[in-house]
Amino acid sequence: MTTTTFVYTLAIPLLTSPLIYLVGRLIDRAGKPKVRSLVVRFMALIALLAAWISYSIDFSNFNNNEI
């Protein structure tokens, strides 16, 4: 397990959640709740996929004894 991918696994959700919240609030102020729902869900999905990719890299490194 490399330190870099482990840090990414933790940092991606922690850094993207405030960004997703702020984008949702800004779109909500514009008065477009339907658009907000789609944009925020898509951003959350991308953040989740990025965290899972980093996690899978960590897991494969751990299984290959590359600690």
C-alpha cells in the first residue's frame, strides 16, 4: 500500500463533499431545484467512483504484498 493512494482514498471524499454542497446551494439560489438534483448527484457519483478507484488500487497492492 503506497501512502499516496491511501491519502487519496481519504482525501477525495473529504475534499469533494464541501464542493458538492456549495454547488448545490448555488444552484438552489438560482431557483433550479431539478437541475441541482441532477448536477449534485452526478458530482457525488464521480467523487464516489474516484474514491473507489483509489481504494481498489490500495487493495490490489495489499493483496500483492506491496506494503
